Amino acid sequence: MQGWVSARLDRRPSYQNTIVAALTFALLSILFFHVFDGAAIFFGNSRPRLQSILTLGLSLAGLVALLGLIGQPRLPQARPRALPALLLLTVVFCAIIALFSFANYAWSGDEYAYLFEADTFKALRLWNTPPPLGAPETTTYIWIKDGKWVAQYPPGWPLILALFGGSLPTGRLANGVCTALAAYAVYELVKVRANREAAWLAVLFFVLTPFTLFNGGSLFSHTSAAALSALTMLVSTKSRQSPRMGLMVLLGVCIGLLGMTRNTAALAVIVAVAIDQVRAGRLPTRIVCIGLGGAPFLLGLLAYQYAITGNPMTPVYWYAGRTVDHLYFDWPSIKEGLRHTLLSQSELSLFTSPVILLLWLSAIWKMVKTKTFAASDLIMPLGMLIFVFYPLHPGHRLGPRYYFDFWPLAVVTIGAALPLFTATWRNLYTGALALSVVYAATISAFLVFEMRAVVQNRFDMFELAKAAGLNQALVCASGIDETGSVYAKLESWAAPRNGVELGDPAQVAHKDVIFINCRDLKVELLKAAYPGRALWQYQDGPLKQPGKLLPMTD
């Protein structure tokens, strides 16, 4: 039996094998999305456990069967201009997902808050004038306090988003560009540690997984953090090989910008960089140069927090009294964090490869055995460990999104280990990784359309308002879907997505439609705040059924 499997694995990869693998995963995907509740399995806040297990189990069985029966698929080969072409296609793929799958909407409350903050910066402000009705005209994670209307997040990602145009369609390119930068860093890091062939296979896998593409098409901050984490380790590697002061200062810049974007990601990366730099020698010089690069970003973050909260050490997260966003070290919280960690492993497998944990753990084992384990290989384990102490539910997500900050470095670990395996083990490892590329690409293609259906249902109210051509209108949302379905309509408290200009009467006059959370809000108050506007009530429909816009009466 072992000889038969070895003979299969020793066969040359072929495009015929690729076609068979793609058809197999396509047939499984039809089962997942047309028999099982695939949208809920991949995108639901609460995922159907049995169907998720079956989906993962069948995907694993399919991959193992393909590897044993047909051997390795053949993938596009690395050519002189293959990498630039792949990076450009990465931006295009992410843009398609952003503009088609997400229909240019901010899918979650977090994402809209990032857009809100980006538009605030684009207007050269740190906060906005509150809207006339106050709380009914703001959404989750965007607070009104002390005459300031401000989003809660650190300024790093919103600043990047603002440079791309914020809520303009061009803003949807920001994460696509970040994805391409992360892919470039993955390729370079694997090439330094292994060879070009391993680097090409690793970057193909990274780019084509739904985990990468859908986070790259979203407005979450994780993609920018992932790009900065990967680029930081690339610069750290370069500065260790060539100890130039400019590279060390640039390393500090990367760490500083990462700290302004996602401080939990910065924790893991700083540990890895410290190990890297200690090994390189000349530590005092390195500390000074890195500090010079990172200090302006630290000072900028402290100044930003001081301007809004009045205390440089108080994050804007906590400005309006929501102080739950921190690490927890009590045992009940750790138990909940461990539960989330276990669930995240299955999510990671669904969004990358059914054998991702086997590939990653095999790579780590081989590197430890051959003494080639690098500082960057610590980042994914450290990231997982950090989030054991963060037990809060991640809400809307595209895979285990907290792990995406570290995901490029996990792929680097997998790719860099490839030459360390020999004979049949190398063929097995390479074949599993190549089939994972086919699995990822096939699942991604199906998810493009599944996400569009989810988004069109979620933002039904906005679509109806556009289709009706409303002008000088006020649309009231008052319903909250308690079903927990992935197709649930946008909650009333998340409906007021009107932009940063709502506190400026001159700009409000030019808005065709204003959306308001009308729960516990009297009609008289609406009329007083917006005289002359037609009042409409949004009545949501069940699950995939569209809702209705109805004229409001007293």
C-alpha cells in the first residue's frame, strides 16, 4: 500500500490532475452551498455545527482521496513576470469581491466605523459635529460625547483608508493593495529561506485562499495589519543581513505604523523582531535606530488619544464607557478564550485548507528538528496565544479574523519548510499544499456569489431606497431580526449610515436620503429635526424575502 501511494506521489504533476481536483471540489461546493447551508457555515455569526463538521470532513476526505488516487496537480509556473502579474491580479480579485460580493457596503459595524473615521481624517478633522437627534443617528462603535462624534478605533488603518479616498469607491482598493504587499513579503521571505519554487507555491496558496481574498475585499483592519506584520519581518530579515541604519529606521517605522493599526498584532511582531535583532548583534545601535523610526508613531497615537479623550493613555475604545476591549486573565475568561481558539481552528481550515493544521505543524516540527526555526515562525503561535486571553465573540468575520494579522507569517513557515522534506514526504507535503491551492481557489469562486446574496439581504433597506429613487426623504428602521440567520437584515441600531456630514446642516440639505434608528423615537421629533422631508418606514421581510418601504403616518 505504501509503495502504491509513493508511486502515485512520484508521478509528475499534470493539468489533468488539476482539472480533476477542481471538478471534485466544485461538486463538493455544490453540495455545501445547495444542500447544506453554506452561507451560514462560512459567514454566519453562529455556525451550524453538524453541517460545518460535515463540510470540513468531506473536504478533507476529498483532498486525501485526490492525493492518493491521482497525485499532484500542476499549477501555473513561476515565470520572469509572474509575480508582478499575480500581485496585480490580487488587487483585481480583491476589488471584485469588494465591489461585487460586498456590493461596496461595509458589511459589519466595525467596517463602517473605519470608513467613518477615514472620512473624518479626509476632511482634516479628528471628530465631527454630532447630528441633531444624537444617538438614533449614530451606529455601533461610533460615539457621541462632549460634543464630539468620533469612531473608537486607532488611527492607523483609517489613515491608510483615507489616503485611498475613504468612502469613495477607490477606498475599496486599499485592502487589495495591502493584500498584494503582504503577498510580496510572503514570496520574498520564503525565497530567502528556501527557494523560488517554494516561494511561488506559498504565494499562490496565500493569494487564492478565501481567508486572504475576502479579508482583502473587506474594510476590516486585519489586512493592513497582516501586510505590516509581513513587511516588518521582511525588513527585519534584510536589516539582519545588511545592518544599514536606513533599514533599521524603516523597521521602526513599520512597527510604529503596525502599533497605530492593531496593537495586539504589534505585540507578537515586536517579540519576533527583538529575537531577530538580538541574534544580529550591535544591539544598542539597532535599538536607537528602531526607536527613531517608531517614536513618531507612538507620539502621534498618544497625541490622538489625548486630543479626544483628554488622557494620552486612554484609548478611544474606552471613550464612551465601553471598556471591555482588553485582555482578560481570570480563569472563566481564559476557558472561553480556549473555546474560541478551538473553534477558530476549524474556521481556519474551512477558509484555507482542510489540512492547514497538518501542514503548519509539520513545518514547525521539521524546522525545530533541523534547527531552522526562525523568529518569524513564532508570530502565528504567539498571536493564537494572545487571543486565548481575549474571550469576546468576534462577531461578523471572514474566517478567524483575529488570526489574519499573523496569517502571512504562517504561510511563510509552511513554504519555507518545503525543501526540508525529502523523498516521499516531500512529495506528500508538496502535493497536499498544491491541492490546497486548488481547494482554496474553487471555494473562493463559490463564496464570491454566496457573499453577494448575503449582502443584498442584509442591506435590503438601502437597496430599496435606491430603487425607489427617494429624494429629500427620511427612512426609519425600527426592527431587529432575532433569528441570528446569516441572511438577517441590518439591525435598526446599525442603520444610520449617513456619513460624517450629518452634523452640518448645509451638507445635510443635499442628501437625498437619511437613515435613522427609530426605535423609541417619536415622529414629532423627526419632523422637528428634518422639516420638509418625506417620512418612510422600512418594514423588513423574513430571511431572504425583501422588505418594504412604506410612507409613515402620524
